[in-house]
Amino acid sequence: MSGKRYTEEFKIEAVKQVTERGHPSTEVAARLGVSSHSLYQWVKRYSAPPAERQRADDQQAEMKRLKAELKRVTEERDILKKAAAYFAKMSG
């Protein structure tokens, strides 16, 4: 996933070409040198009202934070399980 990163302004302008000017998505994607999939995702994202887009961004950030916390807690649990098994074997 080390694809090229585009600025938000670039994405918004690409979306405007599709939504406001009525150009076909595939044509705009080819002209700008981006994949059609990326352009469709941008249209989906930037066609939403700003408040809804902000809410989606907040939810995505919270989900990312929770996944990282879950990973950390799972690793801690696994370490504690191994330590408990080790000490149980040593004392028994």
C-alpha cells in the first residue's frame, strides 16, 4: 500500500470534475493518472456533507485507536499467560 498520496485539494477538484461538471469517472481518472477505484472512493467520501465526513473521520480514528489498544492488551495477556505457566511449572 505504498501508493502515491494526493492532497485533499487534488481529490476535491477531481470529485468536482465528476459531480459538478459531469465528466465520466473513468475519463477523469485516466486524465489525472489515478485509478478508477480511488476516484470512486473520493467521490463517495467528498460528496458527503462536511459534518458527516468529520463524523466518519472521527469514527475511523477511534476504531484505529481501539484496534491498537486491543493488540497491545492481547500481547500483554499472552505474556502473562506464559509467565503464569512458567511460574506454575517452577513451583510445582
